[in-house]
Amino acid sequence: MTAAWQVDPAVLPAFLLAMALVELTPGPNMGYLAVVAASRGRVAGALTVVGVTLGLSVYLVLAVFGLTRGLLASPVVLHLLRWGGVLYLLVLAAEALRPAPAPAATDAEAPRLVLLGLVANLLNPKALLFYLVLLPGFVRPGFASPGMQLLILGLAHIAISIVVHLSIVSGAARLGREWPADRQRLLRSLSAAGLAAVALWLAVSG
């Protein structure tokens, strides 16, 4: 008899590979985390990862309870997500171009950094589509309930995302600290260009 918590072991290799590729593909979260860590340091980047992870958790809970379909069925919600994401990415791109690194994060700023990370992920339509389209493709009959399988697979994805995001934060913080000023300007310009490109793609793709 199948245990109540089980997922199909046969899907796990393909699932883990897909999750790694999803997280390693450049996108809004990756660009935003790089900007924050390079300009504010590793602690600020890690706090932003907490917010991004909370955003993923929100979408996972909605998927487990079958609520993501209702969100995507509403044109108003889709438009708000799309244009909110576009505007937010453009703001982040402008922030990335600031000529001097911002001060390191303080304890008082921790809630704000977490909140900004949360908002950045909630305004990322890619995250919502991931939990509606990609994740259910790995749910199989004959194992745990669909909701339980989504929860298990979603938690595995979140664990992978944390590892990837913290690696980005660590690398970007080191570059922001060690690179000379001209290379830091180049890094900020590339980050801003990447964020603006994602915003443009989101605006024109619908």
C-alpha cells in the first residue's frame, strides 16, 4: 500500500533536473538578488531571499488548495500581476544604476528587505505559472493525494531555490565588495539592463 506522503519515485530525477534548470535560468528573482547583494552586502541579500522564499510559499499554498486556477482565470489579476511586475522591475533597474553602493543593511531594515523580496516574487508571473502549469505535471495517480504531492514537490523546489538564491547572493556580494569601481559600474549596468530586458519581455509578451 502506498504511503500517504509518497510521490512517484520515477518522476524525481526529471523533476529535480527541471527545478535546477528553472532556478538557474536568468529571471527577475536572480537579477534582483544580485543587485541587492552587490550593493548592500550578503546579509541584505539573504534577507531578500527570505522574502522571495515566502513568496514562493504563498503560491505553493494556493496551488495545494487549488486556488491558482481561480487567480489565472481572472483577467484583472493577470493584468495587475503583469504591469505591477513591469513597473517593479523598472524601479529595480533604476536602483541598480545608482553610482555608489548603498550602506550595509541594519537590523531595523530587515523587515523591509524581506517585504521587498516578497513583493518582487508575488509580482513575478513566472512563479504563479510555475505552480499552475509545471509542478502539476509531475503529479501521478496511485500515490498520495494531488494536494499532498504538490506540497512535497513544491517544498523540494523551494529547497533548491534557496540553495541557488543564496549562491547568487554570496557571489554577487563578493563581487560588489572586491571588484574595482569600474567593474562595479559594469556589474550595475549589466544588472540594470537584464532587469529592464525582463520588464520589456513581460510587457510585450502578455
